[in-house]
Amino acid sequence: MQRILSAQLTTRVGETVRVAGWVHRRRLLKSVAFLIIRDATGLAQVVVADAAVRAQVEALTEESTVEVVGTVTANTTAPAGVELTAPTVRLLGAPAEPPPFDLYRPALTASLPTQLDHAPVALRHPTRSGALRVSAAAVAGFRAALDAGGFVEVHTPKVVSSSTESGANVFALDWFGRPAYLAQSPQFYKQLMVGVFERVYEVGPVFRAEPHDTARHLAQYTSLDVELGFVTDHRDVMAVLRDVLAGMLSTVADRAGSAVATLGVDLPVVPERIPELHFTEALKVAGAPADEPDLAPAHERALGEWARREHGSDFLFVTGYPMAKRPFYTHPDPDRPGYSNGFDLLFRGLELVTGGQRLHRHTDYLAALAERGEPVEPYAGYLDAFRHGMPPHGGFAIGLERFVARLTGAANVREVTAFPRDLHRLTP
Amino acid sequence: MQRILSAQLTTRVGETVRVAGWVHRRRLLKSVAFLIIRDATGLAQVVVADAAVRAQVEALTEESTVEVVGTVTANTTAPAGVELTAPTVRLLGAPAEPPPFDLYRPALTASLPTQLDHAPVALRHPTRSGALRVSAAAVAGFRAALDAGGFVEVHTPKVVSSSTESGANVFALDWFGRPAYLAQSPQFYKQLMVGVFERVYEVGPVFRAEPHDTARHLAQYTSLDVELGFVTDHRDVMAVLRDVLAGMLSTVADRAGSAVATLGVDLPVVPERIPELHFTEALKVAGAPADEPDLAPAHERALGEWARREHGSDFLFVTGYPMAKRPFYTHPDPDRPGYSNGFDLLFRGLELVTGGQRLHRHTDYLAALAERGEPVEPYAGYLDAFRHGMPPHGGFAIGLERFVARLTGAANVREVTAFPRDLHRLTP
């Protein structure tokens, strides 16, 4: 008999079926015992009246994997309106040791560090697995939106000969006797691939040796990277980002609706045109001094409130950040050279995405490095490609864990990461 | 005027349009000049009669990025039956330095090392970019087949506290003062995630400090990993692999048809049921001694010929490899304990995929490690999960670059990898 999933039970009333899953909970009443089985699609209630089967169920432990054959019976008081009656129960594998916290309660009561220490078990809780389902759906939506736009997926090196973003916060390793570093971003490679495919994206791990132990930082996270050529300026990049975000949220709704409901997530609507403010205007709206070089978290919150109040939008573009605060490959605003063609996207008052137009002329790169007093040599392999014809281009990167944390209201990115890596954590 | 792509020209005859791309080639005849523009979708021919525009075209260099506005004119002798006439040409960015090899010839004549040294330019050649388009389509097909089967995508750590597969061939790094290693595979994590989602997959980089400089080995490659729970044995895993392969090849045909044609790839058909041989039978078919512990490349070739001859199949499963040759987490064949529930998939006489059923009882893991004389401690975090209820499960891993190389007939995996990493190569 083919196994069916708990979600399929409602369509099989009256039939004898086989289900399998984890022992989620047992309730041993006087006259009857209830065995709740958890599988990939939800819960199934099994009603045990027979004394021999009851003895078996009494001996079971939570999280043991079992197989149950029984009759699907309608019962309006059962969880999904159906339950399994007259069951036989078979243990798969070995009896489980009870986990260090109860998985059947609505919320995980263990502290976050305890959950992370026991991640393989903690992730079985619907709130933790739900966040990872949202994450998977968001990535699927990211790819679908870009595939529809003619982007090609690429895979680039995660070990590089020189640090890509700045000298700080890199992990060093020994590469067959030579010094090497874990890639902090696929920035240079995605730019080079614009020369091949015009439009590319990558979903992959990036590594930052963050010495700060905060709720927002991970030493490994999943970066959703996009880069496109033949743009007029950063506005073409922002238009793609708008469509990508809409695609991500729509796929989350489609594919992870049940997880969204479990987590009580209020999915935002992406406006057809996301409101935008130039950096200089954003400072005024946030009530910041006009000579501030960057936006502080309090400014971002004020801007989030402004966007909601004035435009009914959870999203806000801030454009034209000062060049001094952006990386050397940033393209300046031709009309206001102290300001950049770079942007941030704020989501509910928090920075979610950074992007912009990049330099595309070899000579401009040399000038930008010289102006910052940085040597050319570490970037030689990257810069050489710009000698051979690169179109105006730009792109952006979304940190997957931050996106999911903000979307689901998680206070810590570690709640939405299966096995986080940080200053203290290298296991499990 | 909105830019259109070269592939759209045939639908716009008589209209004035804007195209943009790279100067692929120029042909300067006496009466007329031809400018061939390459963009993401192919080539566009521009006919230049005007003296001033001709002077501009004469000054252009190959690989410069340009924008052309002209009239779409039917011409049966032009590449796609259309060309652009009465053009204006505008340089985007700076004039390009000519690349170190000609990109407009049908084949790249530079040696592979030279191509790899100049990868950002070499990848622009249709044979190189075509292989990467096949690769992107194969991954898309992999995901689509698994999404349809209820699998959830996961992202797991690429830095681990102990080596996952064996002590050898790992890259060591300094993790905030602690020793750590680049992950050789997501093997343990995907098994743990079976406890959460039942069925999972991951597409991500894996790292092997391969000291061998061969045409088949890379120090970083992209692993397509799958794991599923509640299996009866390895046959359930093989059935999923069969469908995944069919999905990959069908998506390659759908999404990368033009690249398949450019590369002259003969896409194989995946039989509804891939033929299979037990290891002991495979030795006989290959004419190998009955006490051989593994299949040598010559045996694999002989088996490939047998599968084609006897079953008309490019694919062959070999099952039941001896336990001694499989990793410690391999599940033995309950009926023949010296042999495993592990399998390889041969594609045209070469091993393409390794997979099998895994152990799922904590005590079995302890016994397996003891039998091999391996300590438990490095695996403690992984093994602990098996105390808390794990179903019978199994999975497989496909090396993306090997798959694409064999599919496209590339002699070296480096031909189908954008920026390969190996014993000698850490740039670009």
C-alpha cells in the first residue's frame, strides 16, 4: 500500500490508508488514546481503542518515526475533520530519545541558544520549519522573476586570491600553500559575467568574518545577487529589483501559504512604483543634519514611517548616497559627482537591499582606486576585463536571511537560518 | 526608443529600432561595411554605406560596446534574413582593447590555459557561454523536478568544525581563532534536514583539496544534492534520480536549445526505467575478476557499451557496491551484508552520480564507526540527531560540472566552469 501524506486524508474518507511520520504527541485518555503523527504536510490524528495497539502507543516516545495503517473516518471534532481509526502501528527505525524541549507546543519555549545547539530537532517545530519554507519560496520567486527577465544563473568562486570588498572581515585559508580568502560577495564575478550574458544572477553563500555578535549579522549568509548590463543608470536596476521583490512575495504567498499563516506573517504589497527620495531629501525627511554622510537606524525608521504615511508603502528607495560611503566600483551621479548612482531599499524602515550603477570604463576604475589610495594590483584580474568592452551596468544584492527575518518578524536572523555560523557558533 | 534584442529583429521589418551589444566583427568592403553586433540573444548585421558612419566603424575595435539605431530591412542573404540599414552608431563606454584571441571564429583556437587566464573574455565565445547556458538550464530542471515532488530547498554551512567525508583533501581555515574546514559535501546536513522536511535538496559549492591535476577534478564544484526520507530502500532513491535526470534534460532542451545546437549536443533519452545491474553481475559483464572491490574506468566503459547494446540506454544503474568501498553512513543490503544499498549511475560509460540508502539508527552509526576504527567525537553533532527519530532515508549527489562536461562532450570540466579553481588556479 502506497504511503499517503496527512494533507491527503480528507480526500480518502472510508478508505484504508498508510501514513508515516514522527510521533508528534500522544494523549492517553481512559477509554481511548490519541496518537498525533506529523509528516511533511501537517498532522494526522490516530484514534486507538484496541488494547494491544494502545500498549504499543504507550511505549512509544515522541519523535519516533512510525507507520500507521488505518481507516480514514470523518469526525468534525478532529483537526482537519478526519482521523484514522482501527489502526495498526509499526515503528520505523529505533525508538527516539525525547528531545530536550517539547515540539508539540505552539511556541518553542527553549532559549535561542538552546534551540541552535539542538538545531536538527528544533527545526522540526512548525515556527522554525515555516520560516525555512518561506525562505525556500522567496528564493524560488527570486529565480522565477529573473528567469522571466532573461537572466542567466551563474556559479562563481567562493575562494579568491584577494579580498573583494575591503581588507577587513575576511576569512583566510591555505590554498595548496598559497594564501586565499573566502569570498565576501560575488560582486566582481557577476560584473564580469555581464560581459558574457548581459543579465545574470547567483544564489550562494558569502562569508564575512564579522567580529560583532548582533541579531543581524552572520558569518555565512545566502546572498541573492543580480547584475545587468546596457542600463541607462541605476533606475533600470531599481525597476528590476521592484519586479524581483514582487515575484518573491507572490511566490511566498503561493508556495508557503501555510507557513505564512502559522507564522502570522502580514505579507506586504509591492507598489507598482516604489516611492523614492534622494539622499539629501531623505536627511530632511528624517530630520537629520544636512552634512550627515549616511543614514542611521533612527533615520531609516523615520523614513519608513514617512513612506507608509505619505505613500502607503512598506518600501522606500533612497538614491544618491554620498560617494564617500559607497565602494570604489560605484558610478557617480554625472550631474552631482559627490553623490552616487547607488541606492538602498528600505523595508519597513530597515535597509534590506543595496545596489546601484557600477563603473564600466577601465580608466574610471584606475582613477577611483587612485583617489582612495588603494593599489590596483589586488584587483588586476577583475579590472582587466574592463579593457575589453563592458556596457554600462548595475545590480543589487539581497541578504536572504535578513529578508526572511524582516518578513516574518523574527528578532534574530538566526531564527530563520538552519545552521547559523557566527563568532561563537561552528556547530552543529 | 526602447532597446530591442537581435532575436527580435525578424518581427520588426520596416521599423526603426535600437539595438546594443558588442562589436563582434567588422568587414570593410570597398562599397559597403558590415558591422556585426553580438548581444545576449545572438548576432545582428548592420550595413554601413554612409561615409561618416563608415569612418566611425573603421575606428571601432572588436568587443567595444555600441548602440545602433537603424531600419530593419529584409535580406535573404543576411544571417537571420534581416539586417539594419541606414544606421547611426554610438559608442557605449570606452573603446575596447582587442582580446588576445578572436571571438568571432567558430572555435576558440587559444589553448585552454590561455582561455582560463582570460576567462572574462573567453566566456563570451558562443561555445563557452553555450556550455554555461546548458549548465543553468540543467540546474533549473533539477529544481523544477524536485519542487514538483514536494522537496524543499535548503542552504547549509560551507564551513564546518570537522571534515565530513574523510580526513583527507580538506581545506583548513582559521575561524575566529578556531580550526575549521571547508565543507566537502552537505551530506550530514541534508540528512538532518530529512528530519525536518522529509525531502530536501541543495545546490551549492563544495570544496575538495584535490592534489591531482586531472581533467575531471576541481577544487570547488557545484553539487546538486538530494535526500529523502520514508524510503523502503535505495530503489526509491533511484526512482527520484531517474525523474530528476529526465527533468534536467528536458529543461536543457527547452531553455538552452540554441546552445545545444551550437555545441552539437546529442541529448540522451532517459528510459522510463533505467536498466540496472548488481555489482557482482556488473563485474561479470565487464569481464572483471569476481573479487574486484570496485569498478575501474575500463569496466565502466564496458558496462556503458553493454547498456547501449542490450537496453538501448545511455544510462545504467550499478547497485550493491561492496560496503568496504562506501562511506560509513551507507546502509548495508539486509540480505547480503557485505554489499551495500548504495548505487552509482553510469552515463555513457562514466560514473555520473553516487547515491544510496543511509543508516538511520543511532546505534548503527556507532557500530559502523567502531568497525572502521573511526572516533565518534568529530561526528557527535551530526549523530545526535539520530537519537531523536530519523526515518529510513537516502539520497544522491550530482556534480554539475561533470554532468555538463559529459553532456556537451567537453574533454575537461574546466571548459564548462566559468572560473575554475584547482591546484594551480586561484584567479581570475
